[in-house]
Amino acid sequence: MRTFTFLFFIFSLFTSVVYAQFLQPVEKKIDIDKKVTPAWVLTVDEEKDPLIESAEDYTKEELGVKLKGRRDLLIAEEVRIPSIAFHTGDLKIQFSSVGSETQIAVAFMPGYDISLNSQDNPQEMERLRQFTRNLVKYHKVSFLQQTIADDEKRLRDLESSLKKNQREYKRLDKQAARMDRQINSSKTDENKKFDLENDLKAAQDRMETLEGTEGELEDEIAGMNDKIYVSQTKINDIENKFAENEATVTSESELEPDDYDQ
């Protein structure tokens, strides 16, 4: 119970920080690929390299677009992404280390001197914001899902070890009972009793070891179940919090292309 309480406390700290990080990107003008451009920017408490990998995976899975790396800058050049913009352009995602955190900046540029921005292209910029939020959500949820998969594998191994432990204990317990009966039987000669007593002592010692191991396994299994529960609760909470804050976006068929020549 103490372990679970501690894990839940850690989870509470996690949620209080995480939502401020990834649910609220901020629009800023930032230097991306040697050009100052409007972009959605947010800083997350994540390592840069895994975040870059998640961005590549998510963009390919969600948009069908392959990003190409340029150091800490990922670019998909001359792509048309209807779920974000009506015009062809360059999708750029830049990653910068900020202490132990990583800053992500996401921009879409329909032209060399033209970038989506909330003033001129509010609808498309909103969809780009949602893409940015979804990207970070994908990274965090994918990490937790992998953590759960690893922990479930460990849990299965522990449960298998526990069953093996219990089977061995049960077998030795039967053997010990049988040896005890033989030792106390008048039909058993003294030499045989001596051997049986040694075997019984060895069996009892092994059973004592198995009892201790069983307790350790049961504690670790309980802890692993708590850890899996906390990870799944984090995922559910992220999903729920994300859904609560997700802006309603009008379907593409109801929208008119934004004017890039403003």
C-alpha cells in the first residue's frame, strides 16, 4: 500500500506538470532553418532524441509524410497535407535543448517568405496547433505503452517464477511428510533413518528458502501491478485531459482556403 501511495503521488506530480507542457503550445516568431517564422512552440520535459524519433513516426503514421533530418531540424518539403493546409508547402519541426528539457517548434511554410500564422490563416494555424499537441501526446502515450508492455512481460516472468516456486515447495512438502513417516516407523533401520534425517533437513532448508523467495516474488508482483496501473492511469488521464481541451475543428469540406497573398 505504501508503494502504491508513493507511485500515485508521483503520478499526481507528473500530471500537474505534463498538461502545462503539451496541451498549450504558444505561437511565436522563431528562427527555423535560418529564417524567422511564426510557429507553435512548446517545451517538454523529454529527451530530444526519442522525441525526434516519435515526431518522425507520428508524422508518417498520421499524415503519410516522411520527414528528413537536418541535425535537429526535420523537414518535409513541398508536401500537401489537407488535414493542416490546403496549399503545398514545407512542414518544419525544430528541436532545441533547453537545459534538461526539449523545445519543439512546428511551422508550415507555403512559400519562401510565407508562413502560416493565426492572424492571416486562423483555421489552418489551429489545425497545425492540434498537430503539434497530438505529436507530443503520441510521444508520451507511446512511451507509457512501451513501459506497460515491458512491465507486463516482467510480470509474466515473475508469475511464472512464483508458480514454479510453489510447485517445488508442494513437491518438497510431500517428500518431507513421507520421510518423516519413514523416520518414525519402526520398520526403518537406523542407517536408513540417518540418511532420511539428512534428506529431510535438506528439504526443510530448501522449503524455508522457497518461502522467503515466494514472499519476495509476491511483493514484486504487487509492485509491478501497481506500476502498470499507474502507467495505464497516466494514459487514461492524458487521453481524457487532451479530449477535454481539444478544440473543435470544422471539417475541411466546410472551409475555404486561406488567402496567402494577404
